Amino acid sequence: MALVNCPACRAKMSSLAKVCPKCGFTSDPQAEIDPKQVKLFQMRLFREHMYKLRMLSYVAMTITMIGAVPMLWDYIRGIEESLPVILLDHWGVYAIATGFFLYLVIRFLMITVRRRYYANLPVK
């Protein structure tokens, strides 16, 4: 009898156990499928997917800010020194554009995942 990881939720369970005590996953082909457990498992997968996408959206916002802060710094310095400031030649423009584009793509993916999840919910 050894402790193994559940294939569904990665929780520790006994190698002799037929059902995971945490999520109810079973590897027995003759076991009945509990609709409540299936719904719970789908909700857990949905939340994990949305969490990952949310973290990626924070990365995209950080990329945008990394490009914007040096541009702002150079703009303020140029105004103080009365120098002409051309922000379109700054490398920060590319970082801002990349971060903004990634953010839009990630938000689109979040909407798609949310719609797909709610479309597959069983009707009460």
C-alpha cells in the first residue's frame, strides 16, 4: 500500500483505494459516474483554466507597463531639457503594442472559455 497521486486532482491517495477521497475520481471502468462529481470536476477545471488566463493577463499588463514607464521618463526628461521628443522611435512603443495585443488575445480566450463552460452546463 503506497501513496500515489490522483490522476484528476493530484491529491495523495492510497494505491488500493478505488475512488479518490478528494475529487471522487475512479479508474474502475465498471464504476458509476456521479453527475454531481462530474459537474464539480468540470467546475474545478474551468476555475484552473480561468486562473491561468488571468495570470497571463497580468503578465501582459506588466509588459505594457514596462514599455510605458521608460517612455514617460524620456518624455518628462525631454520636456525639462527642452529637447524634441519623438516617442514613436522609442523601444517602449513595441512593448506597449505587444502587451496590449497579448492582453486582448487573452481576454478573448477568457470569454471563449467562459462561453464554452456555460454552454456545456446541464440544464436544471
